[in-house]
Amino acid sequence: MQILAHCHWQSDRSNRTTLVIVHGLEGSSDAQYVIGTANKAWATGMNVVRMNMRNCGGSERLTRTLYNSSMSSDVAGVVGALIDEDQLPSIALAGFSMGGNLVLKMAGEWGEHAPSQVKAVAAISPALDLTISARALHEWQNRLYEYRFLLGLHGSVKKKARLFPDLYRSYPLFSIRSLWEFDDKITAPHGGFEGAADYYHRAAAARVIDRIAVPTLIIHSFDDPFIKISGESRAKILANQHIRYIETVHGGHCAFLADPVGYDGRWAEKKIVEFIQELAPKA
């Protein structure tokens, strides 16, 4: 298995903090929020790694498998390579939506055994409670969002069917009418899960969020239309002394716009960089 990451190194990269940014569902390293966060981190002197999950960013040929929200091991693999091969001493991670779930899940799986080089984790609008979020996405007011995701996922499977016809087949457009159905019929069987319910349970960072021991920032908006955090998960987050939780009244999904005074107004991107600088001031 191979994944594609775009690395941007400062001239003295070994003395800088390296920020790894992970995109959301059907996104890529070219997503606006990835580029925006990368630019802000670079301007402060950080190295930046814009990571594509497997099959994303035009990398379908690099692996026979599909990506899914459980693949925190892919993120951990990138971190491991930066530590073992590049000998980088200070690493931070930021994830948006699905990417937020992945970095939180990875941190929870590490628990107290996270690499000492990992200084901070940040998650924006993280899909950490997958079951209730998938149900919210199917509500009538969110169907446009759902159809947009489904169109992208349908196209991805089509590409995989052309590249690996022994593993995949194309599905007629609109034959699958919800994200839950897509995950039940395609994601789960190809990912080794019994069905959508099993996949959502096992892939959710909510299961391990109480074990996070790395300094972590979570930003979520109360008015996010489809990413929901359960009361149980919120209680676990608030009880974890390693997590700084910010829940805003407004912000939607990965938006968080503020008055553009002195910067572009992308408030959450700015908060990520400030949080990392606080923990790794020599970035």
C-alpha cells in the first residue's frame, strides 16, 4: 500500500515543527482548508505535510484497497516515516471532519504510548461519532450534502473498478441513496466489517477518545448540520485533561469564519497554528 503526501520543508527542517494535515471525506491535499492551514503554518516557520488518504488526490493506482474512516494506521504510518526516516523531532497533526476522526482515533489508540515526537493533535469538526452523524446526514435538510458525498464516492468506486476489475464493480448512479447504504454495501465488505453499523462502531474515535494522552484541540460547532457529538462522547472529552474542547454556537461544518482583520478570517485554521505554537514554541 502506498499513499501520496506533499511535503514542504523549511531550509532547516530538522529544527522545525512539522504539521501533518489530513483532509475529510472525498477531499484531498488540495482542499481549501488544507491549503489555508498549510499556508498559515508555513508562515510561522513550520514544515508542512499535506497528506492524501489512500485513493485520494489522484492516487487510485497506488493501492488496491479503498479508504475508510478506520484507517488511523495510515496516518500513524506517515508519522512513523517522518520520525524514523527523516529524524524529525517535533510533529503535530491536524484533521478535518473524517480526518479529524482519524487523528483522534490514532491518538486514542496510542494512549500513553504516543511517540514523544508528537507534540499536538488538532481536530476540526471531527466525525468522531459516526453512527449519529451518518443518520444526521440523511435528514432532509442535509440531503444535498449527502448527494454530493455520494457522487464523489460513486466516482471513486468507478475508477477503482476500471483499475481493478477483479475486486470492484461499478454501481448505477443513484442506485445507492444514502451514505449508510453505501457504507453497508461497499465500504464495510471491502474493509473487513460486517456492515455499516459494525464499521461505524469500530471506526469511531469516540471509542478511544478517553485514552488520548497527547495535548489535543477539538473545535466543533453547535450548528454543524451533520457532524454530531453525543452527550456521552462530550462527557469523555470534557473529562480528559489532555483535551482542549471549543464548541462554538456558529461555524457550520469546517467553516468557522471570523472578521478578516489582519488575516483571511479562517478562524479554526488560525487556532490550529496557535495551539501548536503554544506547545512547540520553537516551530
